[in-house]
Amino acid sequence: MEYLIQLLSIVLPAGLVIYGMFIITVSFLKKEKEMKWVDIKTKNTELLLPLRLQAAERLCLLMERISPNNLIRRINEPGFTAGELHSRLVEEIRNEFNHNLSQQVYFSDETWESVRTAVEQTLSLINRSYQQVDGNEKSLDLAKTIFQLSLEQEKDIVVLALKRIKDEVRIYY
């Protein structure tokens, strides 16, 4: 019996010390893992932030370039018919949008959806305007109709998309 008590007096403290070391080691490893995770996130942020900002710049530029006012001033040339202007406007918007499709990976689904909606509604505005004029009329007649219909809209979807992009960028600062 005495032998058992001596054995327990040696094994029990040793077991407690080993258990304590186990807890300390697990805690240390957990903190190390958390620190590495924070370090990885910091490095990712350092790499991704410039890319996100560049993507935001490109989407803002897309929104500015497809706004009817800027688009018509940039595309319209003297001598164009309404049909020629219409086809050039539609082609320009589609090219601009297709050129910036990859930017969606840097934004939330809601922000990208607002960009896509702005593009679609701008195309719809141009198509509705074209339906109100004869394709052989001067391009100026189509431009006037586009401006008139855009002024009649309750809210400018391009401005709303721009606001959403800027709001999302502000989150990262």
C-alpha cells in the first residue's frame, strides 16, 4: 500500500505538470495560428486593396462613359443618321461593359447588379428613343429624344450605380 501511495505521489504531480504543459502548448499553437492568419489577411489586404481601387476606378469610368450625355457627345459626329448613331451607341455601351466584366469579382453582388442594371437601362433608354424617331433622320433628333427621355426618368440609374460603387469603396478605407 505504501508503494502505491509513493507511486501516486510521483505520478500525480507529474501528470498535472504534463497536463499543464499540454494546455500551454495548445494555447501557444492556437495564438500562433491566429497571428499567422492575421498576417495572411494583412498581406492579402495590401495586395487586394490597390486592385479593388483600380476596379472601382474602372467601374466609375464605365458609368461616366455610358451616361447618355457623355456618350452622345463622344460618339455623335456630323452627318450621322439616327440609325447610325443608335448602332454606334449600342455598340459602344456593350463594348465598354464587356471590357469591364472582370471587375465584378472585386464587388458585392448588389453593387455589380446595380452596374449591370445601369447598363441595361441605358441601352433600354437608347432603344426606346430610337423607336420614337425615324432611322433616316439626323442623329441630332435621336440625341434630343434620348436627352428628353433621360430627363423624364424619376431617378438616374447611372448616378445610383456610381453611388453604390463609391459606398462600397469607402468600406475598405
